[in-house]
Amino acid sequence: MSAPLRVVSFGLGPIGLAAARLALQKTSIQLVGAIDIDPAKIGKDLGDLLELGRKTGVVVDGNAEAALKRLQPDVMLHCTSSFMPMVKDQLLLAAKCGVDVVSSTEELLVPEFQHAALAKELDAAAKAGGVSLLGTGVNPGYAMDFLAVVASAVTFDVTAVKCTRVVDAGTRRLPLQRKVGASLSKAEFDKQMATGKFGHIGMRESVALLARALDFKVDRIEQSVEPVIAAEDHKTPFLTVKEGQVAGIRNHGYGFVGKRQVMHLDLAMYVGAPDPRDEVVLESTPPIHLKFLGGIAGDQATAAILVNNLHGVVAAQPGLRTVLDVAPPRLCR
């Protein structure tokens, strides 16, 4: 039996902590370190942050470079930002230290889609360091893209794809509720959307990944985002959405070949959304219709897919990789 992977967690927000908690439960993984810039977390044992009632011996370090050089991990669980420019230096540091990375950064799903020059720089650094850098998650990374890719394996041909995801944001973590604008006024929502750093991140990347995987020769990729206005009051464990306030978002992604729409991704993520579910419909031979009743539990599933990709990214060829380039993830023990 091979030795457990030595893993360090970088970024201890809700998702980073959930992934670290899961990593601690695995026998094929040894969580050897944790990194965060929050002064309230630095110096604390991970067991205290996770409220485990015991010490883990993993103490949060605020100096990423010193931690990586001291711990010499095989791979990093990376959960710090959605945006590639914000994580550039963190990924370059990992490459310099010879550490593979599994990241929740949404823009890394198809890194060259919005950041071609940065993707080229990261790819060169990863190859020079002999490491693989992977961006993945549940959405993007699985529910509205990779699932459809896997489903296509039992078809002769696919002419169109429709993915639907309905999420009751009231059941999710506070940062996600804030990210979709829950409890904002319409004017506040519009102001936040204008920043380009708000709402669901990665819709166009999901369309781009599908186009690449299914060899759709798309001419253009488009998206639309609009607020969902609450028809009645809703209370979550974190906030209250009043009638007339924003409850969340409706986000559509489209891929076109000429004038023909070949991909439509439909995301409804708002407090009180009825009939949560994930669906993948392929216009194909034979036709395919997958449906996850109740939907894929986003926060737990994100932690799981990050941890379950650790072995695959370590085994992958060096470079900046996508989920199409590494072995399909599966449960690790």
C-alpha cells in the first residue's frame, strides 16, 4: 500500500474548512498543514476551527512560502478566491515549491477562456516545477458540465445539451447567499453586478468546457444574469429576505454554432427556490436524461470533489490542467 498523500489546506473559509475536515477523515490522505491570512485563525489548531473537540496537531500558518518549504506536501487543497488574477501568486508559489494543486477557483475550469496570458504563464511555471494545477468544483466542474460530458460516453452523437440546476440558496452557506444578492434591493443588486465580481462565477467557463469536450465548434458564448425578486418573506439561518427584495439569481449560459443554439445552461439559485434539482438532457442517440432529485448538495459536494481529485492531480502530467485532462475523480478512502 502506498504512503498517504501529504496535503496542505490553503484557505480556510467555509469550503476550505469543509474540505480540510473531510481530508482528516481519509486514510489515503495525511493533512500536514493549513494556511490562511486571517489573523484570527493563524496559530490556532485546525481542530479548534473545526470544533472537533480535540487537537489535530495541524496549526494554521500565515506564511505560505515558509509553510510549504517546511512541510513539503505533495498537493495543496486550494480555496481562496474565484478569480485567477487573485490566486496567481499563490499558484506560482505552489509551482515553485513543487506542490500539485486542486483549486476551487472557478475561473481555472477553463483558464485561458478569460485569462489567456496568465494561463500560459501558469502552465509554464507548472511544467517547470513538475506539478499539475487543476481547477474544479461542483458548479462549475461537475453538475452543469462534466456530468454531461460523462453522459455522452453512451451516445452515438450529441446535437444539443441542456443542463438545469435549481438551488434553494436558503440551505447554503452565508457567503453564497451574499454572492447571489439575497436580501439586497434591486438597485443594490444592479450596483454589485456592475463590479463583475458578483453572482455565480464560471457559467461561461462551463459552456466552454462542454464545447471543448463534445467538439462543438461554437462561434460565440453568451450569458445573462437577472435577479429573482421574493414574492414573500423568507428567513434563513443567516438572514431574512423580505417580499420585494432580491432572493437570488437566474443565470443562463448559451453556446451557439452559427445561429443554432447547441448548449443552454440554466441556473436558478435563490432563497426559497422550489423543487431543487440537477438535470442533464442530451439531444442524442440514444437520448439521455439524468435527474438528481433534491439536487447535488453543493457545499458538501464541493468539499468532496476537491478531496477526491487529489490523487488524480498528483498522477497527472505537469502543467495547467482541466477536468478533461485528469482521471475522472472517484471516492478516495
